[in-house]
Amino acid sequence: MTKTNQENEPAPPAEPSIKKVAAKLSSGALFSKSLGFVREVFMAHVVGVAALADSFRSSMTIILLPLAFLQNESVPAILIPRMQEAGRNGEAARRLAAMTVALSAIGALLMVLTIVIADFLVDTMMAGVSAADQQETIYFVRIMAFSMPASVAINCLAAGEIAFGKTRVTNARAAMLNIGVMLGLCMLVLTGKGQMLAIAFTLSFNGLAIWAIWALWREGNLALRELSIADIRTETNIFLSRLVPFLPLPAAEQTSIWLERLLASRLTTGAIASMDYARTLTDSALLLVSQPIGLAVLSHGGDGKLKEQAEAITRFVAIVMMPASAFIFVFAPDIVRMIFQRGAFNALGVELTSEALRGISIGLWASTLGWILLRLLNRANRSTLAAGILVASYLANIGINATSATLQHTQTYGTFFLGLGETVRSLVMCTAVIIALGTPMSLFKLLARGLLPVALMAFAGREIIGFFDGGLARLACGIGVYLVSVVFAAALLAPEIFGKLYRSIMSRKGTPPDA
């Protein structure tokens, strides 16, 4: 009886549970991205590209920047193995409580520091805005800083819950920022006070933290009563000792974000918000393609199939996303008008967001392909190399933004150059991952052939813009040309699949209806 229990408990559930957790995380990310899209449309309608939008977005960046090493991949990478190890000894609940208290205490110290030096932080990030706008941002920072300990605690509890095979806190955290901002926008409409955005943001995170602590404590996964100072000190030392290898990535990422905000603040009011509006559109397209494929990559296949999978993924992205990048580049103003231009979102917002969208869209296919292929590296236990590639790509983004700073002072094309910096980052990441996978020439040849459908999409799109006046008519025709480009790309890059599909359609046409 004992032997049967030992055989049945550990082994069989392991693999399905991993896939189940991954599927829940993926669905939660998709739901969060959908909420984020709705949030940005609502934000554009209520606030547009006014100074309030820049102040609020910069405030979020300022409070999240010092928390980067507590909220990036470092916490899950350190805490999940730690919880699994403690679980075998029956100490997971106590260790999770100790780690949560330890990291939340660090978050509280950073909160106090952020409040004290808020003036300095705002001045270094928003040097190009007026004194009045800086003061509004400082006010927002000091309100939103009170969410910092809660944000750290939520991230810690989410990682611990994943170790227990659950994803409630992770998915709730992903959605809470969007819900909090939308509630703040509703209060802004009702009261006319901009600080409602900051207050709603702060209350949302603190409310979620209280719920998460209560939920895990009630289930016995958080042993707060058994805590001791020694436990907290031990977990703090373990976390800090294991943190060092994870520091370069969040440091490079946050430096890139800080520089982009600084340069955008020097352009014109609304440039910061416009970059986020544009990124909402490209991130949505990227997630819809990369998330399902990335999940499939992590769930299936062995190491021996890496090269074959890399080629199949590259072929798919070249067929679908390369023409899509050209479509977005050509029709960016029409896309922005259709989605955002209502309420407070004016012509300046369309201009700034369209140029940012064009700059980012050039490398959208590379970003999509790069993120998917990074999953292959992770699955092959080459996570250190994958992290190094990400650091290098962010450094390239920083470099291109710094060197093109003199070209970004024109209002019209400033956001385009900032978006182009993101394209450079995507190209560096994609190229490095392809080389790391060991079959660069075959993949580069596929991508080179994919330029022909891109040229078709770009040329036909420009003709459509010159022929039609209405935005909807242009977009409808553009979508038609995009589909033609995809078919052309499939015939060019995957002739065997295209041939099978064609023969299947022909055979169906020749089959009697009752067969």
C-alpha cells in the first residue's frame, strides 16, 4: 500500500501540472493584454496626449524602476526553487512568509527613499517638461509610492503560489494595474481631479496585496504566526546572494525605459503617452502570435528538434508577421485614428502616435520571432545565454536612442526615432538568437525571401493611400492586400504546405455534397 502511494503521488502529476500552470499563465496574460488594450482606448478618450497622461505614465515608471530587481524574473527564479525545496521539508508556508516580509521590508525602504527624492527622480526623467508638469508628477509619485511594498509582496506571493501549482495571484496582478487605472479614469471623469488616477492605482495594489495574503494564509500556504526574525534574516541573505546574476537584465531594461522617457519629455507634451499608445498596438499583435506559439514550444518537442522547430517558426513568422509589419507601417495613421481618435485624443495625438507606431512596426516581426526563439533557448537550458542576448538588445536600444538624440528634437519625427530604437533592439535580439541556435544561414535565407511579400504590401499600400480618401476604405483594401501578401509568402516560403492546401480545396470542390 505504501509502495503504491509512493509510485502514484510524485511522478504522474508532474508533467500535466506544468502544462496546466503554463496554460493558466498564458490565458491570464492574454486576458490582461485585452484589459490593457481597453484601458489605453479609455485613456485616449478621457486624457488623450495631455500633460496629465505624461505625468501619470512617468510616475508609474519612476515607482517601478527601483523595484525592478524585486519584480523582474529574479523573484520567481529564486523563490520557486526555494519553495519547492522547502516544501519537501514541510517548511514552504513559513519560508514564503519570511521571504514576503523580507522583500516587502526592502520595498518599504525603497518607498520612503522614493518619496524623499521624488523631486530628483522626476527632474532626471522629465527634464524637458514645464515646472508645473514636474510638480504634478512629483505629487503623483508621492501618492503612488505607497503601492511599492504591496507590489513587491504581490509579486513574491505570486511566485510562491506558482510553486504550489496555482496562478490566481499572478493573473490577478496582471489585471489589477489595468483595472485600477480604469477605475481612476472613471473617478477622473466624475470629479475632474487628475490625482484620482494615482489614488486608484495605489488602492488597487494594496487591496490586492491584502486579499492575496488572506487567501494564502487561509489555505495554510502562508505561516505568518510561525515567523521569527531569524527566518526573515535568513531568507533576505539567501535572496540577496542569489540576486547578483539577475541584475544586468533589469538594469539594462530600466535604463532603456528611463532614457526613452527623458528623450520623449524633450519633444513635446504627449510624446510619452504617444509611445505607450503605439506600444499597446504592437504589443497586442506580438502577444497574440508569440504567446500561443511560445507555450507550444515549451510544452512539446525535444532538444533534438530545436533546429527543425526554429525553421518552422521562422517560416510562419515570415509569412504572417513580415507583411503585417509593412501593413502597420503604411497604414499607421489610419489605424491610430480608427482606434484612438475620439474625445480628448486630438490630431497631435494621431501624429505623434502614428510616427511612434511606424518606428516600432519596422521591427515588429523581428520582436515576435526573437521572443519565440528565446523560448527555444530557455527550453534547451541556455537561459544564461538568453538573458545575455536580452541585455545586449537593450544596450543596443540605449545606444541608438543616445546617438539619435539630436535627430529627435523635431516634433513630427521625434517619436519615430524613439520607435526606431525599439526596432534596433528587436533586430539585435532576433539576429543573436538565430545565430545562437546554430543554423543562421538557413533562417536568414528564409527571412530574405520574405522581403518580397513585404515589398508587395508596402508598394500596394502606398497606392491605396493615394487612391482612397476615407480611412476605413483604405484599411479595408489594405487588409485585402495583406491577405494576398500572406498567400504569396506562403507560396514562396512554404510551397509544400501551400500545395497540400490547394489540393485539399480542389478535392473538396470535386466531392459530392453527400459524400
